[in-house]
Amino acid sequence: MALVNFFFNFISVTDIVPTIDILRFKDVNNVYYLNCHNEEIMNHKIFNDNNFQAASLNANLGSIKIPYSYNRMGIMLNTSCSNWTRAFNNVPSNIAFKYQFKWIVFTDDLLKTANILTNYSIDIDSDFTIVVKNKDVYDLYDYYVKNYANETFSIKKVGYWNRILHMNKVHRRDLTGLTIKSPVVVIDKLVQETFEEYLSKPKNYIVDSLHKLKFVALLKYIRDIYNFSYEFQRTNSWGYTRNGTFDGLVGCLQRQESDIGGSPLFFRADRAKVVDYIAETWQTRHCFIMRHPKHPGGFYTIYTRPLTGEVWFCIFCTFTVSGIILFLMLKAKAPEAGDEQTDNSLSLALLFHWSAVCQQGMSVQRNSTSVKILVIFTFIYAVTLYQYYNAMVVSTLLREPPKNVRTLEDLVKSSLRAGAEDVIYVKDYFKRTTDPFAIKLYYKKIAPDHHYNFYSPERGMAMVRQGGFAFHVDTAEAYRIMQKTFNEREICEAHEVLLYPPQNMGFVVKKSSPYKEHFTYGVRRVSEAGLARRLRAVWDAPRPVCVRGPDASVFKVSIREFSAALLALLAGVGASLLVLLAEILVHRCATTRRIAFTQ
């Protein structure tokens, strides 16, 4: 049973029977009516006999506010009463003609009544029936206003009553002549083309970020369902607060300057207070795209990375202890006469162990059995370590690098530079986020020392291609650029890190929009028909597939990987030259002193 409904009635007793049938058809069971014919008792009796709870108020009592706390409410008027339009002032204007109110107006002059009603906000989502009596037949007309500026309205006959109600369900699908205003977000610079030409541009010539243009295509499908037309308006923002009010698309809807949003929006609580989200459209995905570094720890750590710090420490301690033992053995064994080996210093012992590790030979005095045993086991230890270390270095240089930059924390700690697409929603995210890693990433890599690394998608992806750079961008834009500019190896090296999870986009309309149900149904209809999925397949480029061709499978060691060895060689040569210079100076000083002493 439907909830209690209140029903206004400027009506004679003879109109009660068709009224009851209409109310039952509209699933209204209880009556609260306003009479002006002094037939209150008779009206009560007829309503009560038909299981309607009835209450009445006199039309001449003045302003009476109508309760509206129920899901449905019937309101009935008769134009024969002199003050019949007063009922419109007794219902809050923002909900007076919404679908929960079932208006029925009895009149003798259809056109005159229709013209009077154009002064009221009887929109397409209203339930407004005009009843015209023609002898014993009551003709029923569905009514709503199309355009208040030029006072155009729609009247359609939906049935009649002749002892039996013959009434059709009202489906307002044909909205011919209706123009809907819709702001579209366009942040690109238009060069040698109009706004309309931009919206109709073929998919091959433009990158569609945040589903802006495919959403326009979706709106055109809905337009074909209802036969209305659009007036597209250009704006450069999705809607962010400026001095307490929203700008851009949301601002247009908040100020009632537009009817529906021409671009999808992220779901946000602050926007939901001023606009209505009616349906989800597509999911958008934004992430950092990078060529994963081949050596995440840096090129100068390639030769130290195969072993951990603890292992390097153990190796250093082992060879130091072994070198000291060898030094003590050489000292304990006095050299024999004629023995060419006279150097038994600690530096010689340590240098011998280093030459053993590097697979180089260096002679030491081996007359002692103990020295021979130590040398043998030093060589065994060194060759085992050398083979393992050499294999690890070669595999590190040639194998595909592991993907160990997986989170924002990893990205912050890496040596990669970072940037983001120069769009307002990315800047707004960093302004509002509470994620500590996102905040640290922003101030360390994206905006260090107020140097902002915001770039266009084309420039940002070009920097990604060069390597060593992570760029935050909409994947719908990035994938199309990758298909055109990246080669096979660069595609295979591409790696993604999410800044935030993929977001569903929402279809928005202005608050209390009369077109809410129409567009909700339209989006569902387009989705069920598979057109929404087709639009995304046509407009959005998929991620390029990594094909392991001959070029992609060839790994090369560049000068950057080899630079650590070159730097070590240069450092050694430089140190030896410095020591040589010091030795020359010391020798000259000693010679000068000896000459001065002999003189």
C-alpha cells in the first residue's frame, strides 16, 4: 500500500469518480483536498466509500502550506475556482512539480490553462495531467513546459474517461524542440579550428584524456534517443573551489547556468553538495610511467652490488688477517744467503693477497712449508670467490633488470627524476593529499625548491623515453604516444607505479534537474547496448604489447656501466702519480741534505 498522499481539490461532486480512477492508476490511495464548492461532506463520503482517507480545506482560508514529507502526493485543481493558482504557492518551489506530486487540473479551456501554466516550473520530470470535460467524456492530457523563455509547452493526449478509465503510461521520450545546455572541459589550445570542430574531431587526431571527447559521443547517443539538441559551452576546469564557490563545470551547474555536465567528473564529497551524480561512466587510470632503471642502485655500484655489505666486510677482514699471518711467517723465516726475495714487508703480504683475488701472480718466499700451505688455500679461496663474483657481475650487466620500483616509497628512494602532467586535477591532488609518500615525492622530485616539473604529455613521455624519468599521466594519453614514438625495447622496459587507485568517473547534472531520470536511463541504455564499451575501445589506445623481437632481446653494456672501472683506473693512476711526485720530492730533499752534510 502506498504511503499517505495529500490531495488538493477544487472540484464538484460529479468529478470525483474519474478523479478516483486516475488516482488509483497513479497509485495514490489517500486524499487531502481543498474545496471551493461547499461540498465537503459529500466529497468525504465518496472518497471514504472508495477506501480513500479524505481531508479538506477551504480555498478561501488563505495561504496553507501543503505537507510534502511523503513519497507521493496528489494535488487536484479546478480552474472554475477563482483562486485555483493559489495552490502553487503552497508547495516549496524546488519540489512543487517533481514526480512525487500528482497534479490533476480540471478545465474547460485547454489552451488558456496551458498558457497560464507556462508561468510555473512544470518541467519534464513532473506528473501533470489536465482533464477536459467533453459532455460525458473526460479527455486526459499530459503537460509540461519545454522552454520558459519563449513559453513553449508540450501537450499530449494520454487517454480518456467514459465510465471506465482508458489511460496510457506516460513516457516522455520525444523531447523534440528541447535544447539542453552542457559545459565541456577543454584545456587544449584550439588552433585554426572552432570549438564545435574540436568536439567533432576524428579520434585519430587527438588524445582523449579523462574521457572528455568520448563522453561527448556518449551524449550524442543519448540525444538520438530523446531527439533533443545540445548547446555546448566551453570551460577550462572541472570544478574546484575558488573563494568559497566552484569554478568551471561544477560552477556552471551550481549557478544554474547549465543543465548537465558535458564532461565526466571524479566522485568528490564537496561536489556532491552542489551537483547530483546520476551514473558512472568509465574508469580512468593515472600512474607514473618510466623506463625501469636497469641498475636501480646506480651505475657506480654495479661492481659492489653482487655482494652484500656483510660479505664485503668478511672478505676484507679475512684477507687482512691472512695478510698479517703471511707477514709474520715471512718475518719468522730468515732469508737464506743468495735468496733473491728480500722484501718481507706487510705491504708485500697484502699485495700478494690482492693479486691472488685478481688472478694475478706475485712471487713470495715459499721455502717454508707453512707459507706454501697458506698460499695454496689463499689461491683456492680467491679462485672460488673470483668465479662467483665474475659470474654475478656479468649476469647483472646482461640480464633483464628486476622490477623493484613498485610503490611510491620505492620511487622516492630511487635515483629517478619525476614529473607530472600539467593539469589542474593533479595539482589539486597534491594539494589535498595526506599520503606521506605522495607529499614527500612532490617536494623532493616534482617541485624541489619551487621548481615545478609539470609538462605536457608529449614532452613528459619524450623524457620517459630518454630514461631516468618517471612521468605521471593519464594512460589513455600515454599509451597512444608510446605506440607512435617508443621502440620495442623501450616498450618492454616501460613500468608503471600508481599514485592513487583507478578512479570511476561520474555523470553529473544540476541539483533537482528535471532531466535526471532521462540521462540516467540513457547512460544505462547505452551501456547495456555495448556502445559505451565500444566507445572506449575506439578512443582509448591499449597498452602497447611487449614483443621480444631480435632487437629487444639484445642487451648491450654501455659506457655508463663500464664507467665505474674506468673511474677506479683513473683514481689509481692519479694516486700513483701523486705518490711518485712525493717520492721525487723526498728523494731530492734527502739528496740535498746529504750533499750539504758532506760539504
